[in-house]
Amino acid sequence: MYNQESQQRGRKKEREYYKAIKDKLSDLLRDKFSDFHLEITADKRFSNKLKGEISQYREIIFSFLKEAAPDIAGFIKKQYATDFIVVEVKLDRIKLDDIYQTRKYAELFDARYALLIAKGEIPDEIKRLSRVVYSLLALPAYKTLTIIHYEEKTEQFIEWFPRNPFEEDR
């Protein structure tokens, strides 16, 4: 019991990663897009800037986001569209429920970019499952959920699965 408690005290909490991950994503987006906004939304509070980008017919989503919200949310403004981003952060090994949780937020926001960012490696079982259950990472309108391995020491995204969605977009 003592060992487990001292391990917990020495281990960072998920919330302590939000700013570093948000900043890293901001750096990545700044290189690709001129107008974007990201904010930490894990506390179920959304800025007026983010709320203002949700079309009136979709405002109902905030009723559901009072119970649970993505860790980070935002948008990219393009010439003729606004693309939403939702991000879920996990410290432990990614589980199937984590994918479905991220999918839920992506569907509520109609997000073009749904990112599940984990401190650990992306489990091979998840990769293999996604190849036989095609809908696992699929989102409506031909969008895809992306799983990212975040390396704490270097503060880098070191693996994107199935691919980095920002590489093909501009």
C-alpha cells in the first residue's frame, strides 16, 4: 500500500500535461494554418470564442458537454469553413473505451480532427483491431480519429496512427 501511494504522489496527473500538449499542438498548427484557436476544456468551461464558432443549430451539444468534455478543444478557421479539433489525453495504456470517448466528443463537435494523445506507445492490439474493425477510427463524413504517442521527456509527438491529419491539410 505504501509503495502504491508513494508512486501515485510521484506521478504527474493527467491535468498537468494539458498545457504542454496544447502548446505543442499550437506550434504544429501555427506552421500550417494562419487562424486557429485551442483551449483547455477539461473543466467543462468553454470560452465565448469557441462557443461563437458553433453554429446555432448545434448549440445543443453544450447541454451534453456539462457532464463530460474533451480535455482540449478548438478550431481552425479556413477560407470557407471552420474545422473543429477535439483532444483527449491519457496517461495510461490506451483502451477501447478511450477511443469511444474521443469519438463521442468528435461527433458532438462534428470535429474534423479528433486526437487521442497518450503518454505511452500505441498498443499494437489497437492498430490490429482498427484493420479488421474498419469503423473503429472512422468518423462521419470520411473523417478519422488519430491516435498519437506523446513523449514526455522530449515533449514531442513521436507516432501518429493511422497518420498525421495535418500533413495533408492546409
